Amino acid sequence: MSSVVVIGGTSGIGREFARRRAERGDAVVITGRDAHRTDTVAKETGTTGLALDLARPREIAAALAGVGRVDHLVIAGVARDDNRVSRYDIDAAVHLVTLKLVGYTAVVHALRDRLHDDSAIVLFGGQAKERPYPGATTVATVNAGITGLVHTLAVELAPVRVNAVHPGVVGDSPHWQDRPEEVLAGLRAKTPTGRLATMAEVADAVDFLLRNGAVNAVGLSVDGGWLLG
């Protein structure tokens, strides 16, 4: 049995991954911003829930104080943002940068003494870093920053392995599943596999990065070849 911590495990891919690992018999801790929602999801998925807000990094260490040994750490917490240079929202940009870069790092800092030589970490980025779209000014920037963060953590935490997963459009995720069919059809048409990635496939990619001891400091794209479309 492994001890697994999933930061941002109350919805979407983070929840799917946490559920899968709990079903295997692993001891899984999930976090979410809202304490009540986190407790509810924890009961539904057979995990332990903790309230934690990545955008409030000074409170992260205290929130994780009760966590013990960590074999696998997955940081999947995200926030949606529509920000353009032409109407730049500084507060929204600072929130997302804080959440994804400072918050992610603060989690690793808080748990560093509970990691061991065989521990592994996976951070979540995204393909907006390679194919920005109107409104992705901050999203593309922080997802590109995840690459740099993975590299420096892999050096500083060695021999702990640190990797990133970069999903493309995940068709059955809460963010995409209710989009108009013509939008999804257009995305499928631009994907060489002819279909969109699923949450289960991204969760499987995270599992691969965690279990394969030779994979380190890698950014794994899970997008069906979408960047080639």
C-alpha cells in the first residue's frame, strides 16, 4: 500500500486519480479549497480530506501538518482564467501565478521532510504553453513555468523524481464535457487520433510517471497528438 497525496483532488482529473488509487487500497489524502466539499468528496471516494487553498501559500504548511510519509505526491489544483493583454486583469493574473507556481512549490516545501528516496511527484501543466489561445496570457505562462519548476525540483530533491503531465483537451472533464458539439467536433478533427483524451487516460499517465523509476524531469503530453493538428 502506498501513501498518496493529491492536491486538488475534489474534482476533475485529480478526483479521478484519487478515486482510482483509493480503490487499489492505497491510503489517499485529497485537498480542496472548500472544507465541506472536500469532506463530502473524501467520503465518496474512500479518501481522507483536508482543506487547503493553493492561492494562500502561507497557510499551506499548517494545512498539511498532519500528513505523514508521502510516497506519491500529485499536485493537480488549477484555476480557470481568461486574461488578455488588451484588457489585462492584474489581480486575476497574480491569483493564478500564486496558485500554480508559488502554491505548488509551497506544497513541496511543506512536505519535503515526509518524502523519501523512492518518492515521486507529478505536477500538472497544460498544452496552452505550446498552443496559446486568446485569453491564455496567464495560463500559457504558468504552464510553461511548470517545466522550469519540474527541472529545478528534480535537481533540488534528488533522488526524488519530479515530472509533469500536460493534458490537452480532456473531452469528459467538467470543463469540456458540456461544450457545444460543434466545438468538440472541431477539436476532434484537429487531433490525429480522431478523439479527445479522457480523464482516465490522463490519470493513467500520472500513474506511469509515478511508478516508472527511470522517468525523471519529463513533461508528458497527453493530447492524442493535438499539437500536430
